[in-house]
Amino acid sequence: MPPSAPTHKTIIAALRERCNPAVVVDVAKYFRSDPDGHSSDNRFLGVSIGGVFPLAKANMALPPSEIERLLESVYYEARLAAVSIMDFKARAKGAAQAERKALFELYLRRHDRINNWDLVDRAAPYVVGGYFSDKHRGALYKLAKSASPWERRTAIVATYFFIRADDTEDTFKLARLLVRDPHPLVQKAVGSWVREAGKRDETRLLAFLDDFAGSMPRTTLRYAVEKLPAAQRAKFMQRSG
């Protein structure tokens, strides 16, 4: 008989088989409890990141309705499996446009369950950024104005897909909207992504730093200048209050 189609229940059962209470502390460090986010309703099975990804890749056939059920789980590892499946599906060569659209819509509709920096970073570049590769990107600017720090982080992280294609315009535009963001995990994303965009377009990076080095959070600035020559790093860091 052919194997049964995967469901959210079979994946959670597989995660339970891999759980090790001894690694709960190591897994939990990836998840930040934050009163400004959605991170309070969280439990850990104790499955390492290296244990989740192969399971997700083996279950790429999971349909969006079952992925959503995984996202609804109280277990962090189940949500990590869900966004990993979404990422693998979005990366797949030959993925149908209808499927990419369904994944994108699921990501935005259930962003309340994509509620930590690593869950965002796992899926946003290909599920969100990849979807917008040939479309108007106004939705990213709406996300950048969201009250949720995870949605704001999605806005900038999604642009990694564009950066890989040497398209840095939206990265710097969104960074200008988010440059004084109060949340440390958005600050780190903004700094990291302008740094990566700057590897493709140093002129834009230096212009961005000239405009904002004296007013952006020091965390953002430190990440943004990380790969610049020492003298340039020192010049911009000296402007920081």
C-alpha cells in the first residue's frame, strides 16, 4: 500500500518521536518571550533545529490547510516545521503560481502564529519576497507600518530575495521607514539587511549611513557597518549617540 498522505497530526507525532527534554533549553533560546509580540503562548517539545528541517523537507506534500493546522500548534517546533515546509515549497523549481500565492496568503493571514524572529527569517525571503519578485510590492510597506514587530521584520527580511537578484531599492526604502524602530529584533534585521544590500550597492549603503548614522539605534548601526573597512566603521560609529 502507498504511504498515507502527511497531516499535521503525523508531523507532530514524528516530532514527538524526536523530542529530547534535555535539549529544551537549547531550543528555547531561539524563541524570545516578548510582551510586544505574540510569543507568550509557547511550549517546547525539545526537538533540535537539525531534527526539524529534514522532517519538513520530507513532508513537502503537506497541503496549505494542514500547514495552517501546524501553525496553530502551541509547540514551537511544530510552527518551525510549518514555516520550513512553506519555505521548501516556495523554493521548489516549477512550483505553480497558484501554490506560491496560496503560501503567501497563508503566511500573511496567519502571521499571528509566525511569531518570532527565526520563524520569520525561515520563510519570509522565499514565501513573501519570492512571491513579490514580479509584482507590485506595496504590501511590504503596509507590513513595515504594522504594530507587530514580527510583521515589520517580515517587511525587511522578505527583501533578501530581491537582494540576491541585485535589486536593493526596496531594501533601502523599507530601511528608511524602519530605521528608528523601537524593537531590538527589528533593529537587528534592518542593520543586517542594509549591510547585505550594501555588498551589492555600496553607494546606497553609504548614502543611507550618511543620512541616519547619527539618529538610528546603535544596534542597527553596528550591524549595518559590520563589513565596512575599519576606518569607515569607526567614522560612522562615532556619530552614534
